[in-house]
Amino acid sequence: MSDKKPISSVNDFVVRFANVNGSGSASANEMFARAILRHGVPVSPRNIFPSNIQGLPTWYEVRVTEEGHLGARGGVDMMVAMNPQTWDKDVAGIEPGGYLFYDSTKPMPSTKFRDDITVIGVPLTAITNSTYTDPRQRQLFKNIIYLGALSALLDMDPKLIEQLIGEQYKGKEKLLSSNVHALHLGRDWALQNLKCPLGLRVKKSDKVGDRIFIEGNSAAALGAVYGGATVCAWYPITPSSSVAEAFTAHCKKYRHDPETGKAKYAIVQGEDELASIGIVIGASWNGARAFTATSGPGISLMTEFIGLSYFAEIPAVIMNIQRAGPSTGMPTRTQQCDIIACAYASHGDTKHVLLFPEDPAEAFEFAAAAFDLAERLQTTIFLMLDLDIGMNHRLCRPLKWDDAKQYDRGKVMTAEMLEEGRDFGRYLDVDGDGIPYRTYPGTHPTKGSYFTRGTSRDRYARYSEEGSVYADNMQRLVRKFETAQDLVPRPLQANAERPTKYGVIYFGSTSPAMDEAIGLLEARGHQLDRLRIRAFPFHSSVASFLAEHDFVYVVEQNRDSQLRQLIVNENGIDPVRLVPIVHYDGTPITARYIAKAIGDHQDHLKVTPLRKAVS
Amino acid sequence: MTYIAKPKFHHPGLKKNELGYTHRDYEGKISTLCAGCGHDSITASIIEACYELSIEPHRVAKISGIGCSSKTPDYFLGNSHGFNSVHGRMPSVLTGANLANRDLIYLGVSGDGDSASIGFGQFAHSIRRGVNMTYIVENNGVYGLTKGQFSATADRGSKSKKGVTNTDNAIDLVAIALQLGATFVARSFSGDKTQLVPLIAAAIRHKGASFIDVISPCIAFNNHAGSTKSFDYVREHNDAVNRLDVLVGRDPIAVDYAPGTVQVVEQHDGSKIALRKIDADYDPHDRLGAQTFLARHAAKGQIVTGLLYVDPDAEDLHEHLNTVETPLNTLEADTLCPGSAVLDKINASLR
């Protein structure tokens, strides 16, 4: 019946599961992704979920990619359509020649299908109802049954799935065996009743290597544990809550005194974001490493305190797991839309350090480094993640830690130093790097105390409204920000094979899509040098990169090309030479999107000269 | 101005406390508040209480919000670190500081605007968490620093200096603190140092959330006829439930008082509070009774002062969180970082 040849592809396709949220499908879908990984084939899964707990549509997309392209691809080769609510849209979204997998228990009118796709009906409800009587079991095992059927259709090794079930239900024999049973129910039905395998197949490979599969939020939380955070204050907000929850879980495992059982950390769920950042600032002022995790609306609420951190020079680490704004925006959709809000947060002249990890491995590293930077620079450090990195499992290099590493606690004047007669001025620039010494409260009976305030003061922390004293301090803060340039992670540059006048700047979760897009662009004959920015303030190599290229594309996931604005503003360059490439519909940016946008612009630039055309 | 330092010299015969500190060692810079401000009397009482308790001045962290009251930490304990933070946010900053180092004494100074209006939420939540602190509200019912607007503790029907009548209901922070589970709740009057000094001392010795509402007339904007926070009004309507003495490392000197009117309360740290009861039926261990007592007197237009409630066996936030005895701010990589071997195992579990 199909008038389009079915897609045939090994280890390179996209499967999308359409479910109802709260139906228990998440763990079965995740198991599907993990099972493919166990075949040695990279996958890149993404949750697409509503801001809701039960009843609304949710999707889980798995990109199977032998080549290791971890960005979203766009398009769906196989739709596992388990949600009647979204049926029409789901069926319409399948690529021509693609596959539709559905529960065929109830007959569907032929108008509900398409001619150019392969339709695979499995009577999932009938199978579950004849096997299970408990409604909860029927619901949960239906998910495992479709996993079993898919394993047959996609030629997956069932042993590898059984292994995963075994790991998940270790010590819970009853659950283990009933899950394996359900898996085979689905698999056997498919083998007996359908032509297996399909054109889409999973074949064992060795492309995963030693990489790990972890969510960015969990990796960032682990970075906070390794980086020595002892105080965490937070307020629940999607998509950041799992940072604090993961920090709690990691601390329970790794941060209790083995003898006394006591906690070497304190976690407080604040009454709001104001209290959360207040607790972080109070703790940091008093010498502990402290952080909060939040998202856009939380950043808006925290801005007064962020200004205090900047001006009174108190360390703080804020993990911002960005979501689509403005206002409540799209709470469960991804964007890189708080760049300007964070870079210049709070009233008055302020500037803040931003770190842009590209994946969970960097989220771990940068999270740990953020605490060193915060204490060294005595200011707020933003770790800028987004929902795409934070809440999805991402394949990345293993996390690494050097045991010889000591924490950089920054410039702290101790009782001994005060006793030696060292001159202590809380805002005195003794080293010329703009960074003054601080003392912890309670250090010395008669020396080193000072009064911290958000009002202006002189180098010795004495209140002052003198214009020159105020300006002197503001200038020092600029010097300090210049010092930060050389302390933050540097941009990474990758040049095209042939010299080119064109460059592209990108950052954060855009990374895998950008890497893939480069290949697509090269295939179209476009050569581009790449610069991945990893922090603000911008290192001097950003200015050099801009100087070396006629046009530089700035690829980002927000409407107003915020990073481009920041580059223009901070480098004072001609904005015309920076071409914005923006994607902001809340879905992760894709290689196809980037390649088309840049490719079209490149084609446009290569207009044939008039004289040549007429001659 | 606040940068005017006091001269360091003092009378050689100045009395010293157990640690050898004189009264002067507990003072700060010269106050910049209006002459006669109630807040300066509270400052004097804080100095007195710290001197009496022989606290090492630098082991106190003074944290405040914004407003006239929040400026006062500059005027006492000059060798302590102070933090004049953000309007209404003293409680969260103090909570964080306390989590970082449980060994210091935390003195939170706030005002009625700072705690009952903009910071009402933070006031409430720091109390319900049981942060080990002494939370003093210098309550004048008015925004002094912005020249006389009503605050949320101004009584309904009271008149501003400009003659405007307040139509909003007043928030009684003492009643709220009792409801939220503060384990030491008191009210006093800035003009009554004999009552206030021991209350502050007892609050500092108390482990848990101590709250003291100190009515402190604003002589510039809220000390006129029609005000319910003026010196005259408070003196006329004050109904003290008890007077107390704090006894640290000394025998209780209860002999001065008539039997049956003195109740000795032993606090967690072994210090004793001797309560000279004025109202014979008043039981400071009965939270519900305190709430009723307060409401009954408020209905009669009386301002109840004294120690209204104390739970001598209270727990604090650190106990709730089961944190280590060592201050968190002293822990380093050797105890905080699980190390590369653990990380290898974590990596292995993620494949």
C-alpha cells in the first residue's frame, strides 16, 4: 500500500515515543535508549514534556547515531504512537517512508493512517489484558511489552535488554522476572506475527567507548560535591530542581561522616528564590562554599542580591538551568535566553562571570571550578546550563578528578597574617589585580573585622559618599573583571581545512548540532572556522577571531541573539559583521537548521558579479 | 556620620568582665540616629548584655537589613563582623551565615518595616526553621528613614505625625513568632533597660530561634499624641508579665524576691533565667497559654512585655539537618571531595 520505499538504515535513525505523562512510559523508553548504547551504538535521547504531572502529552525521542551526532536531528523515522490525543500530529510528523508503531487492539479507520509509511500494529492492550488483571500492572507492563516488540522489529539483542532489567531490579527478583517475561511477550508476538526486522536496524558496533550517559543537572550537582560546596539553598523550579535533588542524593552517599553519621553539608529548601540566594550569600560571606540552582524567573527574583554580591564582593555560585522565557514562558522547553539577564544582572553598573558548559562532562568540571572562581574573584559565578543539557541523558566523556587538586579559597586574611601586622583593607587592591583580601567573621579579637554593606565605602570598608572614593572602587571592580578574563575557561577554536573568511561562534548546548552542521556545510562547499565560547568575560582570543574573519555567524537559542549583543557591546565591533543565527521555538537547535541558515546566507554572499553574468 | 570613630581612651578604673573586657570593648561607632532615638537605648542594652555575658566581641556576627534599626549594628560590638544586607532579607543572610559556622553567635537586628512588611516572609521562615539566633526587631511602627510612613506594625486607628489615620490592621510579630514555633519569645520597651538587658542576655544564651520585639519610639516621626508607639503611650499601656535575671556560672540569686514569685528556668547551656513574676498565674512554658494571654491583653489595649515563652530544650536548624560539629566553613578538599577512585565507580555505573 505504501507508495514510498520504506526507509532503510542501520544505526542511524530517530524513534519518537508519544505517551501520556504519568503512564510510566519514561523508564521503558529510557531502557530502550540504554539498550541501544549497550550495542555499542551512540544515542541521543530527549524528553519533550509538558509542565504537568499527569494526563498531558509527552514525547521521548531517541536519535540512534553511529556517527555520534548528539544534537537533535529533526524528523521522525519511527513513531511509537501511544497517545490518542496527539495521534494526528504524530502520524503527520513521520518522514515519508517511515514507520508507525501503534496499539492495534481497537481497529482504526484507514483515514487515520498514511499511504507513504509502514504501519505496524501490535495489539498491546489485548496482550496485557489477557496476561495481567491488576490495572497498574497492565499499564506498566504494556510499556515493557512494546519495548519487547521493538527489540524484534529493530533487530536488537534481547540479552542486552535483559541485562539492563537485571541491573535495574537487582535484589527484587519478582519484579525482575516479571519484567523479563513482559519483554518476551512483546518480542515473541512480533516475531510470530510481523516481518522482523524492519528496514531500521540496530547493529552491534564499538562507537560508545568509555563514554558515560548522564544528565547535565546530575553532573553539575556532582561537580558541586567535588568542588566542595557545603551549603545549598534552593527553591523548586523546572528545569533546575533536579540539580538540588541530585546534590542531596550525592551528598547522602558521599558526605556523611563514617563514624558519627553526621552531614558535612547543609541543604535548605528556601521559601523562595530570594531566601535561597540570601542563604548562599550569608554562607559565602561566612566562608562556606555555597550555591543555588534556579531558572529564569528565579534569576529575576535574585537580582537585588546579585548586585550586593557584585558590589560588596561576596562569592556566590548560581546554576541557571535556562528555559524558554520571558515571564513563565515555556517552563519545560529549552532556550539560551538569560545571557543578558545574567551578564548584567541587577541595577547600577554590574558585570558577572558566566560559564557555558557544552555537556554534562563540562557541567561537572565547570561546576567544581565555579567555586574556586567565586572565592578567587569574590563575586557571583553563573553556571549557564539549559534544559536540553540539564534534563536529558547525554553521552559524554567520563568525569575526571585530579586528587592532587586543592581548593582555591582565594584571598583570605588569617589571624596569623593580621597578627603579623599585615595591612587589612577590605577593599584595598594590594596586588593590582583588583581583588582585595577578606576576613571571615570571628577571625581575630581586635583586628580584621569590618562592616559589610551594599552602600559605597572606602578601601577600608568605611562608609563614604565621596564621589572620588566611589569611582575608585568602581574602577577597581572593572580591573577585577579584567582579571577574570584569564581565569575563566578559554574559548576553543577549530579551523576549517582551508583558510576561510568566515567564522562561527556558538556555545553551550548548541555544540553537538554545530559540530554536525559543519559537516553538512562542508558538503555544500562552505568552509567555516569555529569558536566555542565557554565563558564571559570574553577572552582576548574572541576579539582576534572577530578580526580574522569578514563575517562571523553567532548561533544561539534565543530570539534577540543575546550573545551577539554581548560580543558587540563588550568588543565595540561593527555589528554588521556578526550575523545572527537564532533558533527559539523551545525545541533544541538542530544541525539541519544551522546548516540551512548559514548555507543560505553563504549562498547569498556568493552572488555572481554583474559583469561576469552579462559577459 | 558612621565613619566617625569614638576616641579609644577610657577611664583606667573602668570595670572589667570575666574575660577582662571593659564596657568600651563592646561599643561601636558613634550613632548617627536622631538624638533620643529608642534604637540607641536598644544598642546600649545589647552592649550591656554582651558585657554581662562576657562574650568575646569578635565571636558575634551582627546581621541586619535596611532601615534605621538596621544601621545600628555599626554602633555596637566594633570588633565584630557586621553585615548590613538587603531590605527585608536579614533572616536569609543570617541563616546562611549560621549554616557556614555554627560556632559564632548570631545577632539579627531588624525593624518593623524590615521584618513585618518587605521581610515578613523571611522573618516567618527563619523562625519556623529554628535558626539559632537572637532576632531583635526595633519596632517603632513607622518608616523613619523615609520620613514617617506607616509600617505594618502600626495599630489601626493610630495617627501619623501628619495627622493621617491608619486603617490597616496591625501585625503583632510576637503573636506570629509564637505561632511559628519560636522557642524564645519576648517583648520589651527600649526605655526599660532593666527589663531589656536580661532579656537580650537570655535570648543570646538560648539555643534556637529567639525573638524579641522591642517597642522603640521614633522621636522624629512617631512620638506624638495619637501614636501608639510613643514613649507616653507605651509607658501607660505596658503590662509586664515578669522581670528576669540571667545567671551564668553563678548561683541563682533568688533570695531577693518573695517566695512563690520567682521561677528559675535552666537553659540548654546551663545558664539560668530567674523570672520575677508579676502576674502570678503566668507560665512561660505554655505556648498556647501565651498566645491566649497576648490576645486577651491586646483586646484591652495593653502591651504585654517580658518573657512570654521559652522552651529551654529547643533544637536548632543544625540539629534538624544533622550537620557535623565542625563549622562547615573550615572543611577542605580532604573531607569534602570523594576523590577520583569514587568518580571512577560513578562513571562505571553510568555506562
